[in-house]
Amino acid sequence: MRAFLAIELNDYLKTNINKTQQILQESESAQIKYVENENLHLTLKFFGDINERKQKQITNLINQTTPHYNPYTLKLAKIGTFPNITHPKVIWTGAKDKNKNTINIIKELDDSFNKIGFKKERNIIPHITIGRVKEIKNITKLTETLNNIQYNYHGKMEVSKICLKSSQLTPNGPIYKTEAEFNL
């Protein structure tokens, strides 16, 4: 199973992210493959292909970690790009919370996952991918559009659980399924 750990977004945030996607689309500055509304999420850890034994190890580590955290408020604001604004490949919206719970959860789990063979994350930037740039038609216009919307505020939500999800790749895009939920 191809798996990842994520925070699912509420419909309000998905609707607001969709508005940002529409602004980018209307600029006609790039060919962008937008993330479908039902697939918008914040990835905490991507595992790749895992077997049942590894899934059980992951589940046990998450169950040991989540009791250390309480529900918290997550805000989505600011538009960014990877690797940078002059060569954008991924367009994302940033996710942050007052007490850095998201980063702390990622770091604590990352340390645990490293002990069972997963590579540690380097630069942790909690974000939601909005789309992937396939072709730039007009970099000046794209940069201008990104600068105009870079401080768009998408809203906030309460994070009360994290989800282990599977991903099935299809010609029409990935299909995600929740395999397990872990309450904070």
C-alpha cells in the first residue's frame, strides 16, 4: 500500500483554496495540475509503499505519540512555491498554529519513524499543495499573480485528529482512502 500521514481539511478551507486555484487559472500564466478538492490535505509524512507489518509499526508509533497533543487551531495563510518563485514547480498555502503543534507532531513522529527505517525530513514547511506547475506560459504574469495572492488568508480549523491514508494512483489522478484515524 502506498501510504502517507495527513491532516484532513474541512470544507470551508477547501472552498477558499479552490478560490485561489481559480485566480491562478484565470491568470492563464501557466498550465497547472490543481489538486482536486477532495484530495486537499496537509501531509505530515509520506511513507511510499509499505507492507502490513510496516503499517502496524507506524500505527503503534502514532498511537504512542498522539496522546502528547491536544486539539489545536490551524490557520492557512500565505502562498508559496517550491523550489522558489522564479522556478515554481509546486504552489502551496502555508499552515501554521500558535504553539507550533503541527511542526512538533511532525518532528516527534519523524524521529520515531526514522527508528523503523524511514528517512528523516530535512526542511519542514507545513503546507497544503494547491497545484503542480506543468508548463509556464508567462513567468512575469505568474509571478505577479502569485505576489498578488501571496497573503491570501484561507481560514482556520480545529485539528483534532490525524489520518493514515492510502493512495492509489490512477490515470485520472490519485484516489485517497483513510486507513486509520488517531485522535489528539
